[in-house]
Amino acid sequence: MSVDGLRRVPVLAALGDEELVRLAGLGRERRLAAGEFLFRQGDPATLFHVVLEGQLDTTRDVAGEQVLMLSHGPGGFLGAMALLTDTPYRGSTFAVADTVLFELDGEELRRLAFTHGSLLRGFLPAMEAVSGAVKGIERDREKLLAIGTLAAGLAHELNNPAAAAARGVATLREHERRRIAAIGAIAGAGAPAERIAALVALGAEAATNEAPAQRLDPLAESDREEALIDALEARRVAGAGALAAGLTDAFLGPEWVDRVAAAVGEEHLADGLRFIGACAGAHVVLDEVETATTRIATLVDAVRNYSYLDQGPRQTVDIHAGLESTLTMLGHKLRSRQVEIVRDFEPDLPPVEAAGSELNQVWTNLVDNALDAIGERGCLTLRTRRRGTRVLVEVADDGPGVPADLQSRIFDAFFTTKPVGKGTGLGLDIAQRIVVRNHGELRVESAPGDTRFQVLLPPAGRG
């Protein structure tokens, strides 16, 4: 490698001729064909590379996809950050076109950097660019993962009531068909108008029959159904079993057999009971549909509150409402395990002025981390207090805790105590940045069985 060639590399321009001659003798040229890899993400850093001709691209694996971080043309260099921080390469680098490199041993690069301040200063902007690119990619990934988790949970939450509503509509159509068929059969058999009117009145009464607050246990339901079968068989009504099952599902007991017989006559009893069962059954199903659609509306409202849809960038935020909407959004995780939720809320807690959707991201990260710490069984405590001139929000869990020697690093970017693949180490970093941006403070107190993440924010009007 010629000294003149090295002198044209901007980052090496501050070195003297003697040092450049020494470098030229220690280093070597290397050629890469288009598509050939220089190194892979996670490889140990051993060499410093300078691009003399061609182009290199560096990508990072994000959830199985390669995302472009940086491109390096002539004069660009790679490996300084990994070598100086003694960390593996943060991305994979390959040649986009046929490329010529100058390579230098990592130990020699470290010696140069720590003996030539100008060289080290030249590395800093590139190191900041690499660090910023990695953080940006990982933060985007963290946000996308959070959105994906919430979306999957919301889809799961919506699926059950939506499916229940769809089943209810289908059942309502069947009840309506049976009701029309039954009244048609009775009228077609020549039943007098007054009897049909009496049956319709009974149907209206059955349709207002209140379901019990709690369904009977299976044995009690079976006993009621057996009593209905006995009452129907005593009157020699055909299809007693099916009729009894329908009446039981509609919460009607054996006394309705006598009432319908008195209203429409023994000869029309079977069709009369089908009519009554359809009327009462439709009422039961309507209640179920109402419950399902109310649940859907509640979830949609929780999403609107969680995202602060159609509102400005900053709002007067009700902390308790934000915590509740966060719990709703994470409901699928809570129901999949045995977690006791304790709400220790201070009444009349003053609101804060902040970006509400960002604060909900903080609550989501803290609650999600707490659930990971708790595992399958434990206690999650949400606590709010006035703390001097600020509002305190505390998310606590009874998990194993954060070791004392790690607590000072818990908010550092890329630091995580979770297993590989389970966390990026940016959830708490993002949470802290949001809190600080809203003029607050995020801190942790932890011991085995009692970990508390505390957010302190100024109340509205004092930010």
C-alpha cells in the first residue's frame, strides 16, 4: 500500500509521513468481489478497514430481515467502533461492487487512536453515526414489536366478542324462523284468534323473562330439563327432549307447560311451546349479543384513549385512565396467567400535561416488563401518589428483582437482563427518554420480591 494512497484517506490525513510509512508496511490491500462479505454481524472485531475503491454496505438483522445501516464509499472506514469498544461487529458488511480495501490489525489501530488524539477525534463522528443508526433501527424494531404485540392481543380480544356476536345473529335468525313456523302452524290448524292473541301475550312475557344472575350448575340444569321432559311426556307431547332442551336454554321451567296449554289448548301445545321457547331464546341471545358488542365498543374506546386519537401532540392527561387503558390493551397477557392486579390509586390525583400516547407507551413498557418478571403467577401493583410538587406513578411486581450491580445500567440503551431474542434492551431506554422529554424522572428501586419502577411527573400547569 502506498503512502500517497493512505494520505488521501481523510481520517488518516492528520498522521505524519513517518507514521503513514509505518502503516503502509503493517497493513495490506484486500479485494472483495461484488456480493462477497467482509464480516458478519456478531463476528469478533480484529481488523480496521479503509475503502480505497468500490462500495460496501452494512446491514443489521432485525427480526429476520436485513436492514441497511450505512454505506461506505472510497475513504470510508469500518471497525473502529468495535475495536475501540472491544465489542463484536454490530452489522454484516458486504461488497456492493468490486471493492479494494486497506486492512490494518486491530491492535495497531488501538495504539494509533490512543497516541494520536486527532485520529481518535476523527473516529468519533463515524462512531456516533453507527451508534445512532443501530439505536434508530432497534428503537423502530422495539416500537414495531410493541405495536405487533398489542395488535395481536387486540385481535385476540376482539375475536371472542366478535365471534359471539356472529353466533348470536345466526341463532337469532333460527329463533325467528321457529317462531314464524310455530305461529303459522297454529293459525293454519284453525286456532281461534283469541288463543293466538293469548299465546302472543305469553311470548311477550317470556321475552322479558330475566336470566338469572348466575347460571344454574350443570346438575341443577339437568334436573330442570328432566322435570320439563316429565311434564311434556305426561301430556304425550312429541319431541319432548328437544322442546325441553330449548326451554331450559331460555331459562323457562315446567310451569310454562301449564301456562301455554291453558292459553292455546292441548292440541297446539307443542307448537305453542316452540313459539314461547323462540321468544324467550331470542331475548337471551340479544342479551349475549349486547354484551359482546359492548365489549367490542369498550376495546375500541380503549384503543382510542390509549392512542389519544384525534388529539393534539400534548394534552392534559388523566394518569388513572391511561393506566386502565394500558391494562385493557394488555388484557390478553393478564388473562393467560394468574396475576393479581392491585390498584392503589390516590383519589383526586392531579392530571399531568404530556403527550398522552407517549406516556401510555411508558406504562406499556413498565407493565410488560413487570409481567415478564412475575412469570405465570404473582402480583402487579399500580400505585399513584402526590409526591411533593410532583405526581408519582409506580409499577411494582413481586418478581425476583434486578440485581443491585445491574440497577445503575438498567436504563442504558441495549442493556437487557432478558434472554437472547427476548428483548432489545431499548424498552426502558425509550421509556426514560419519554419521561425526561415530559420534564419527569424515571427510577427503579428493587429487591427480591419487590421491584418498583417510579415515574415522577410535574402536574399540569407546572411543566
